[in-house]
Amino acid sequence: MKKTFGLIMCTVLMGAVLFTGCTKDLDLKPLNSNIADVQYATPLGYKQVLAKVYGSYSLVSSTGVGNSDINVAGITDAGTTDFLRAWWNMQELTTDEAKCAWNDANLQAFHNFSWTSSNIFINALYSRCLFSITVCNEFIRESTDEKVAGRNISGKDAEDIKHYRAEARFVRAFQYWVLMDLFGKPPFVTDQDPIGKFIPKQISRADLFAYIESELKAIDGELAAPRANEYGRADQAAAWALLARMYLNAEVYTGTAHYTEAITYAEKVIGAGYTLMPHYKNLFMADNNVSNTEMILPITYDATHSQNYGGTTFLVCSGHGTNVADNAKAGIPGGGWSGNRATKNLPQAFGDYSGNTDKRAMFGLGSLEMNDVLNFNAGLGVAKFNNINTDGTTPYSPNGVLVSVDFPLFRLAEMYLVYIEAVKRGGGGSEATALTYFNLLRKRAYENDNGVVSSLSLEDVFNERQRELYWEGFRRTDLVRFNRFTTGSYLWPWKAGIAGGAGADAHYNVFPIPSSEIISNTNLVQNDNY
């Protein structure tokens, strides 16, 4: 069992919000508004609602694994409304890193570049992000200095709540970054907007970038110092890491490069005392919450206390099939789901992936070629996320399926790669330092000096990002930034629905705003060509 802040989620008393994905209700309060005055009456009450803030992206519901806080027409499996599962589908199934064998037209559309504004899984992520923002806005509104003082909370308790408020603002900024990255111009509402039937206006991608940037900088002094917060909660380094990630992609979002700023904030994280874990595989095992020197901010999961059929349960189970021995090695004796596996582009990025020279090449059963996208055994399984402890034991799971692997939302290796790429793109910094960081990743990958290089190019960075970060939700964003997502210059099996791969129209670089949202909020204008 994981003794982490995440476990408080199961004690949250705040009334659930049922979110229908309709932006006219984006600023809803809990269904029973009288609960608020009771819930926020004590410091413990504030911390319990803070757990709901984090639970908005780590759980499907505060009322049980079979329920969901959001209601998307056409979705009957609550697990598909989980944040990580929905985000991962859109970031990975649309790329060369993963294909799903399930014969669901909404999922197959991700491979085929044929998704539309009525795709229920696009709506799931969109609604999940807006739900999380709604929860954050409510907490931020109830945790002003005036509100806290009015409830006779003072001293250290009041200071703690000020930290909680900054964390809620971070989570809100993160969710707006997700919306900006995938949808471009979502509806926008904050704690400063009216409560109730408020119709939010649309915000441009460039304006949203500026807002997120200003929010993350504004809360810097109110977040805990790096590595000083409870595990699973945001600190200053998490905000710096999000800024570094956002600045790396700024030219996509705004048309103006911010590579110098990407270097600045990556360096702040790198200098904050984090170190690479000595063994890559341990980053993705069931006890990855223990002595993890690389983790900046995880999404925490526990098979007993925070059950969820999305999250890392989805990543582990969907990457394995019916082979009993293989599932035991993955720590899921209850069985795999025969869902996701890699196209040949991913294992081939490691060269001789079967020789295990690069320890990051963690592949399972199946074949290299994917002649049939609906055949799970066509394509290689991915064994990166693994529900086994580092001592070889399998943690308790009530059904042999739910797992306890935490997901690294931000980790040090990404910051090395942000620095390296920003240097190669002309942002300044030091070429020598970039090479040093690159070789630190290579030494960890090979567990010796065999992977060390004497020079590197931007193309090397592109390939190294895939080897280091595959299946962690980066690939679509990377491909867009390198202008390889929709173009015909970079292909993979079944890209755009063609066995050998093909280019697609550039409008697929962003996703459509769900059609139900366009209908319900007349302030919204659909993205081009949807």
C-alpha cells in the first residue's frame, strides 16, 4: 500500500460534481452548495478538497470506480473518461508509438486521421479537463485570504492553505496547457467569473499561452520549494517544468519561439537537486514512489485505495494479452486486455532492440510487422510500465488487474531533453552542457559508456526523445513540433489508415472542439476544417 497524499482522496467529503461536458455549466459548484461552508470550515476540510483537485486527474470519480464525474453521451465504460487514459489515447494512438487492436471506430479514427467533432473519446478528454478546471476554480474561490480569515483559520494553517491554493492554480494551468496543446482555443473561465449559468468565451491559443505563463510565474513564491512537498503534490519545480515544456513548444502555440526561456526553466529544475534513477526500468514499476530521485510530479495510483480502470492500469493491461506467463511478469495475473502495441518504428528506434544493449527497449510478445491493425499479436507489446516491485514481488491487487504504478507527469530526463533541444534550436545555453546531458541519458540507458556520443544533431534529439519518453504522452506533441505529424515526410504503419503510412491534411494538427460544445456554447468557433 502506498502511504502518499493520494490516499486522502478516498476520504474526500465534498459533494460530487456531475459534469456533462456542456460549457455553459463550466463553473458549476458542488450539487449541494450548503456543503461548502461545512467542508471548508477546518484546515483538514481544505486539504480534503485539495485531494479532490488532484483526484480530478487521477480518479474517474470520487464515488467509485464504476462511476464517472463526467457524462459523455455514448460512453458506458467509466475508465475511458479517466484523464491519463483519454490524454494518452490522443497523444499516442495518433502516432508511430502505439496502435490499438480494439475494433472501436472512435479509437481506429486516431490511427486513420479520420476523427471528427463527434468522437466520444475526444469529448472525454475535453470534458475531463474542463471538469478539473471547474474543481480548481471552486477551490481557488473558497481559499482567498478573506475567506480563510472569515472562517477563523490563521497562523500556519492559513499559510498551508495558501500553498494549497497555489497548487490548485498549478493544476488548473496544467489542464489549460493540455487544452491549448490539443484543441488550440478552448472556452475560458477562472475563479473571477460569475458562478452558475455563465457562458464562457473562447480564448485564442496565444492568449491562453500568455495566461498560463503568467499564472505559473505568479504562484512561484507560494508553492513549496522543490522536493519539499508531500509526494504527489506540485511544488516550484513542477511549475518550472511545465513552463519549460510550454516554452519548448511556444512557436507552435504562438508563432514566436521561446527557446531561451525553455533553457532558463529547464536549468532551474536541473539545478533543484533531482538526479537520474540508476535503472530506467525502476521508474515505471509498482514501487516507483519509493526513493525516486528523478520524479518531479507523478499522478499517483493505488490498486486498493484509488482504483481506476484508466491510468497506469490501462497502460499495463492494454499492453498485454492472454499469455499467462507474460501477464505474471507484468504483475497482472488477472490478465491483459489485448489492446495497445507498438508499430515497428518504435522498436526500430533502438536499432537491435532484441539485443538489450539499450535497457530502455522494453518490448513484449508479438511480431515486428503490423499487417493487421486489429490483430493484437501483429506489432510488439510494450512492457515499459510494469506492476512488479523492484524486489521482484507482485503488490496486492484485489483482482489481479488494478495496478499501483505511479505515472511520471514530469521527470528530470525530460528537462535534460528540453535543454538539449532548445540549445540545438538556437536558444543559447551551452553545446557542451547539452552533450553532457545527452550522454547522461545514454549512460543510464546502456548502463555503461557504450552509448556515449561525441556530437549530436537536432535529429539525434528527436530520436532520443522517443527512446527516452515513449508511451509517456509526448509523441504527438513532438511530431507536431518537428513538423512530422501530418506531413508525408515521416511515415509509420497505418498512418492515415494506409498500411505503409501516408500524409494527412494539416488541420489534424489540432483536434476539434466536440460538436456538443459548439451547439451549447454559441461563443465557440470550431477549429478549421472540422
